[in-house]
Amino acid sequence: MLMSIGFSVVFHNASSHQLGRQIPPTSFYTGINTDGPLPSQVGPQTQIRRTTDFDEFFQRRVSEGRHELLVRLVWLNALALVAGAIFSYALARKTLEPIEAAMESQKRFISDASHELRTPITALQTTNEVALRKQRLKPEEARDLILHNVAEAAKLKELSDSLLSLLRQDSPKLTYRSISLQDVARDAINQIVATALKKNITVEDSVPNIKTRGDSASLTRAVTILLDNAIKYSHAKSRVEISGYAKGSHAYIFVKDEGTGIHATDIPHIFDRFYRADRSRSKDQREGYGLGLSIAHKIIEQHTGAITVESQPGKGSTFTIKLPLAAS
Ligand code: ADP
């Protein structure tokens, strides 16, 4: 705006000066003939007599020209101000949009995390306060209290581990190399085998030796999350299957269960942080924090892959991981 005003001032001064020069100097007028030719008939060589009317006419035209120029420049600057303001506002909004979204997501994350942390901390506080109010604790009561405290501490640890894992996935240090998805599946199964045994769930593995380029530990974590969920949301004595194949330039891994399944309305949200599908349907299941799938999703995204799910409530779910094949 300052540039436009500065330019207008310079332009106005220069133009006013040039307009002023249109008035012929006194030396232009000679003679005494009052019936000199009309201004329109004045040629370069014509000598005419200066009249007051003629002088006034020129003065008026020049000042009209100056006024018109000033008005136009003021309008032009006003227009530039309005258009510039609108354009700057639109541009500022566009630039700030991703920053606003990041801040909003951070705020939501902190608020959700604090909310999740409050639950086990409040449970710990309440049971310990109730126990403290008693004069004496029987050995079995003391044991129950300790067991409860240990369980709540385990939940807190699980939550803080998940939060740390999410943060690490935000700025990961991944080592990409050619890895076998068969090894990834085996390592993941080793991590969940104890939980599967507890529920008497059979885990069937038929992943072939297909290779992708990626970070072995991260991919194992993603597959472990899927297998862990498959067991968590399955009935005892059911079957969980992990299989895969290569097609075109991609490798596919499937984790299939015969568990509770997921409602169509929940499917678009299950990869969101802290999202848990209707808990009344999974009351009997181990509680989670709704972080597992968002971690898995992030890991697969970092490997330029995709993770999808197909599910039928009451029948089971199949999670699919798609990854680019390693160049051989
Ligand atoms: P959580 O710790 O609650 O399991 P996740 O992010 O791993 O968190 O999963 C989000 C939600 O998706 C779960 O609360 C559950 O409702 C649903 N879900 C995930 N995997 C399965 C599955 N294999 N079967 C049924 N529901 C599932």
C-alpha cells in the first residue's frame, strides 16, 4: 500500500507539472489585435494576443485535469487497499490453515491423552484412599489392594508405551532394507502367542517368503498390533489366520479373525487416535486405549503402503496390509 501511495504521489506531482506546462508562456503572445485567431486555429508560427478569457480557459482546464487525476489516483488506491486487504486475508487464512489444523490436532491429542491417563490414576487414588481410611487391613485385603495397584500401574505403563510409540512414529528413525514378510509374521506371532494360548485361540500362519523394503522392527510392530487385536476381539477357542501373497508390484498381508467384527459406522474411525468402537459390545474384552490401529496405520503409511479392513459384525474382520515389493 505504501508503495502504491508513494508511486501515486510521484505520478501526481510529475503529471501536474506536465499539465502546468500546457499553459503557453507570456513570450508566446504578441501584438495588439484583439480579434486574434481562436485557440483551435493557433498554429506553431501564429502570433496571437493574450486575452483574460483565454488565460482563464487554460488555467481552468489545467486545474480540472489536476483534480481529475487526484480523484482517480485516490480511487485507485482505495481499490488497491480493499483488494489488497481481501487478497492478504485470503492468503493468510490459506497459509495458516495447516498450522491451525496441526495445533488443533495437538490440542485434541493432549486432551485425549490426559483423559486416558486420568482414569487409571483416579482408580489408584480412590482404592488407596479407601484402604487408608480403614484402621487395619487384613492380609487378603492388602493383597487385593496391591494386585489392583499393580494392574492399574500396568495399564498406565501400557498407555505411556503407546503414547511414546505414537510420538516416535511422528519422527521415526527407520532403517530401510530388504526384509522378508515371512520373518515379520513369525516375529509378530512370537509376541502374541502367550495371549493366544490363554484364550485357547489357534494362530495359523501361511505367509510366504515375499520381500519388501522397510524397517523390520516397525513392520513387526504393525503386524503384532493387528494380531493382538484379532485375539483381543475374538472369542475363546476361535481361529486367527495370517496369510499373504505378492501381486504385481505389491505384497499383501491378511490378518483374519472370527471375532466380534466391526460395525460399518465405526470402520471409518478405527484408525483415529483414541477411537474405540462401542465398548458395550466388547465389555468382556481387555480394555485398550484406541491407539494400536493409529500406530499401525502410521507405520504402514511411512512404508508407502496402505492398511484396510473388511468386517462383518458377529462374523469377524480381515485387516489387509499392502506394501511395495522390494526390487529384486
Ligand atoms: P484398542 O486398544 O481399543 O484395541 P485400536 O486402535 O487397536 O485400539 O482399535 C480401535 C478399535 O477398533 C477397537 O476399540 C475395536 O473396537 C476395533 N477393532 C480393532 N481391531 C478389531 C478386530 N480385529 N475385531 C473387532 N474390532 C476391532
